[in-house]
Amino acid sequence: MEIPQGLKYSKEHEWVTAEDSVATIGITDHAQSQLGEIVYIELPAVGETVSKDDPFGVIESVKAVSDIYAPVSGTVVEVNEDLPESPEVVNEDPYGDGWLIKVKMNDATDLDDLMDSDEYAEMIAREQE
């Protein structure tokens, strides 16, 4: 299981990387492996607002349907347009081409509530005990 350094992680298994005030959000390798083969993704439109800890989309796999939660609050400035046609990209490359949305953050301190890679790895280990 891959947990890249330098990203921030949520308890709901989303990852975030921020450049200036724009956060790129995706689901973690752990999340996609738990879901299995992803067959459908529903994402918000550009211009919609997302609120920290609230659902902003839906991801459907052969096993389950799950909400995707916003790790930060802000306005959606970009959506990965490739995913509706090719949702399997999230399975193949969750930290690269499988990103979900980009959000202009209202408050960059939202990132302070997220975990680093070591803390996220510890949380997964506790969940698997």
C-alpha cells in the first residue's frame, strides 16, 4: 500500500496536496483497494462550494457505494473530466491521474487538521487490528 510523503490525509481516506490556496483532492491507495474496481464517480461541478467534512461526491465500486468527503472548504475550480468515462484510473493511479477535484480553499488552516503520511499509516494499522 502506497502512502506518499508530503501529502495530507483525512480520516475518511482522502488525500490533499496544496499549492498556494488551491488544494488537489483524491482518495488514497488504501481507499481504492478497499473499494475494489471502481465503476462510477460522481463529482461536483466547477463553481460549486464544498464544506470540510461534508460529502462532495460519490464513488461506486463493484463492492459498495461510498460518499467522498471534503477535507477542506472552498470552491471547486477544476474537476478531473477523465473520470466519468474512465473511473478505473482511480484504481490505477490514485495519487496521480486519479485525482478528483481542485478546490480554492477558504481557509488554508483546514490543512492543519489533517494527518501526515506517518499518522495516516498509524490510523490504517489501528483499523486493521
